[in-house]
Amino acid sequence: MFKAMLENMTQLMETGLKENKRFQTMWYKEWFSLFLKAYEPDSRVIYTSIYAFPMEILAAFDVIPFDFELAGALMSTMNQGVPLMIEAEERGYSQDMCAFHRASLGGYFKNYLPRPDLLTTTSYYCDGKGKTNDILSFLWKKESFFLDVPQEITKDSVLYVEKQLREAARKVGEVAGQRLDMDRLKEAIRSSNRSRKLQLVILDLLKTRPVPMNPRDMIGYSLHGNLFCGSPVKEMLDKQLIDEIRDKMAKGINRPEKHRIFWFAWLPTYQANVFEILKSRQVGIPLCETFRVFWDEIDEDKPFEGLALKCLRNPFIGSVGRRTDSMKNVVQGYGIDGALLFATPACRHSNSTHMLLKDTFAELDIPFLMLDMDISDPRGYQPEQLKTRLEGFIEVMDGKSNQ
């Protein structure tokens, strides 16, 4: 079922590209076709957390990365998520689990997912992913590798993470039947560094009024784009995105924009009216938390040390100050009038600090909204209640702009 869905979507994207070369179509085509390769009999498949695990390591091997959370998201966009969640729930898995994880477990029981050769994830971003990885590891009878990243950045913690990354590369190499080629890893690092520079260009362009990029694409790509980190595909997509943004700016964007908000964390994968309401009320989203560049350029001659530092500097590790300290610069640089935290229930890693985030923006005299919505399970979705909350938030911004 999911394989057939990927085949249909890949074909659709390929047809679309013949008619018009667009960033979104290129991105989706690369994403769907890569996941489709995971079903090929000779593929060596690594389940991973593409938004957190250093994908540069996987780019140095002949393996196919696959993220079951992204698979769960795709199933939800095609209205297959809820039946799969029910499949997992009827087998005893609690609704307290992330909807992505329930859909993925349902996908396992329905035989929708490709068989992994190794499962990897990290200790940050998603505290439930490690346990779901363990469950699927047990069900598939395949090894699970857990990258533990400490809260502090010290000489010892860098060495600790670096040692784990070397072990991860060894395990991936065993699965791939290859020894690590340092030249390939260095090239993956160089590609990652080039993408980092391109992302900085994009971030600067997003300061433009009105916002020259679809907010759903921006938030989605901030996470899903990491699937290609360390490969030329990421560079190609970034360059295409820059060209399209500059083209929009040159032609002039007629969409009115009254307010601009900073978006924390994730977005709903099912049909919801969040972005439609914001657009109708002339609210733009120039930046989201997960699209920011928080790491330094990596030294290709010290790839494991550089990747360890990239992990350790992630804003979801350590003090909440990593998420809040630069907000004054963000507000000033992007003309932010409000902040919104998309608070899916199972994501305690992000939601537990909401009062500290709110207090930070209160000090900046910026309205803050915590929007309680599930990321992928629409069964509790209440569009009228959502509309009331969003419009109340927008009215607060209206009131401040009229002062």
C-alpha cells in the first residue's frame, strides 16, 4: 500500500517536472523516489531520524535512509494515518504515543514498511523515537543504535559523541558491506558545508516583506530537507529555492502582509485550517525554529569531531536558553509581531518549556500562542475552536500595531 503510494507520487512529480521545474516538485520527487528505493531487494536500509542524526555519515555509504516518522506523515496526508493508528491501538499501543509512531507501528503490522538492516536515532528532538525504534528493532529482529548526546559542551562530551559516531559509521559499514571511505565522508562534509552557506542565503532572503516562500514548505523543508544533508541533492534543492525566491522578489509579490510570526517546532500533516486562517488575516511566517543554522562549518579533516559539535549545539539540547537567547535578534531581524508554538501532545521535548518561551516573548512585548493540535491524528481536531484561538491571537497583534 505505502510502496504503491510512493510509486504513484513519484510518477506524479516526474510528470510535473516535465511541465515546470519547481522547488516543491523537485523536493517531493527526490524524497519519494529515495524512500521507494528502500523497497528494492538489494538495498541496504537504515531507519534513522533524518531531522537529528548526522546524515553526512549515511551519505558516505551505499545505503538508503528511511524515516518511519516521515512515512507516518505521508500516510496521514493521504488519509491513511488514522486506520494505521487504530491498527496499532487495537494491538495495545496507547494513544499517548506520538501519532507518527502509532501510524508507523500500524504500517509495520500491515506490512507497509520496508525491512530495515539497522535502526538509528538520537536522544534529542523526540524522546519517544528511541522507544519506538526499540519496538521496531524487536519486531524486525534488527539492531538498534542510539546516539546519546549530553547536555553540556565540553572536551569530554565532544569525545563521547565523536566515539559514538565512529561506532555508528562502523555499524553502517557492516550493513553496507563497505569500509568507511574517508574521501567520501570528506566530500559529504564539503557538500554539507556548501548547503549550510546556501541556507544562510535563504534565511537572509526570508527577511523580505512580504515573505517570499510558502510557510508550509519552509517549515516542512526545515525538517525533511535534512534527508539529503551531505549529498548534492540538498545543494541542488537549495539553489533552486534561492532562484525561485529571487524570481518572486524580482517580479514583486502582491500578497498583503500585516503581521509576521515566528513559528516554533512542527506542523500538522492532515488537512487543517491553520495556514489558511493566517493567510486570510494577512499573517506571514518568515522563519521557523528548525530552519535556523545553529552549527559552525565542519572541518573536513576532523569530520567526526565536527559532526559531534553539530549534534551538541542543537537547540533542543541543554538549557532552554539555546532556544530563547537569540530571540531579540530574530524579532528585530525578521520584524516579528508574534510567536506561535505548535504543541502536539506527545512532543514533551518541545512543549515542556512553553512557559519559558512565552516569558521570553513577554519581555520583548510580543504576543505568544501555544496551539494545542496533534501533529498527525485529526480525530481531536476542532476547526472552529482553532479558528477562535488564532483570531484572538491575531486581534492581540492588531491591537498592539494600533497603539
